[in-house]
Amino acid sequence: MRKAFQKYSVVLLLLSAFGLTAYAQSLGSLSGTIVDPKGAVVSGATVTVKSVASNQEFTATTTGEGAFNVPSLASGLYTATINASGFKQASNRH
């Protein structure tokens, strides 16, 4: 009886680990660097990423080097909008 329980425990543990791995693989992130038309980085810009399916929004602010990262995005279609003081709003859908 004890050996059977140990076998099932290992199987359940493996199935649980597979479920967590599968869930983690369905998430992605959006990252990049915001630059102006001359190639200079834009710090302090607000990057808003909006899910087309759910309308859920995620925001990030660019660093002093113009970099941003929006983690833990479910797979799907998103619209990214960038706002920065002194610049025209930019938007793109992917």
C-alpha cells in the first residue's frame, strides 16, 4: 500500500510541475527602448499595453536609458501606446 501511494505521489508531483510549466509558458512580455526620430532615448515616457480581447491595461515608464518592460502578458493581440511630454502620441497593434 505504501509503495502504491509513493508512486501516485510522484505522478501527482510530476503532473503538478507540468501544469505550472505549461501555465508559465503561456505568458510573455513586451520590452524595448523608446527613441525619438533622431535616435535619442526618451526617458520618462509612459508605455500602455492594452489587450484587445479583455481591454485590460498594463503600464510601464521608460528608464533613463529609454528602456521599458511589461511582464506577464497572456498571449493575444495588444495595442501599445506611448506618451511622452513634447512628443506626439504613438500607437501600434500587435
